[in-house]
Amino acid sequence: MPASPLPSKQKNAEVVVLNSFSGHADRNELLRYIAGFPPAALKGIFLVHGDSDQAEKLGVGLKEAGFGHVGIPERGDEVSLV
């Protein structure tokens, strides 16, 4: 018995070409983004993704930009947000 074709369905997708090696924001892009927030409005920033040495460098940049509390928790750490 020949296989019957599957019914056709409309696809809702968009193809986007990124002319870079990564879809992630780099340090400068992250600093530009966070600069849109007033430092006093943020109680803290936690860097939880990426290499620890890069997180440290980003943390320094955030502190230099006036963001006081920048934390880099280790896996499994618990942080109180109250």
C-alpha cells in the first residue's frame, strides 16, 4: 500500500540572518542596554550566564556605570530578593 502524503499545514515562521557568530549580546551591548535604566531604580543585578571571567569584567563595567550591587552567584546559591 503506498504511503499517503501528510496534510499540508500553514507555517508561521520568520527566517532571520544574523551576520555575526552569536545571537548573544556582547559586553558593550549589555552595558548600553542597562544604561537605559536609572541605577537607583535597580536594587541589584545578578549575572547568571556565561563564563565567570567575562561575568567579572561585565560586573566591573556595571559598577563603573553606577550600578551598586552586582552579584555573580555560583550554581546552587540562593539569593533573597526581599
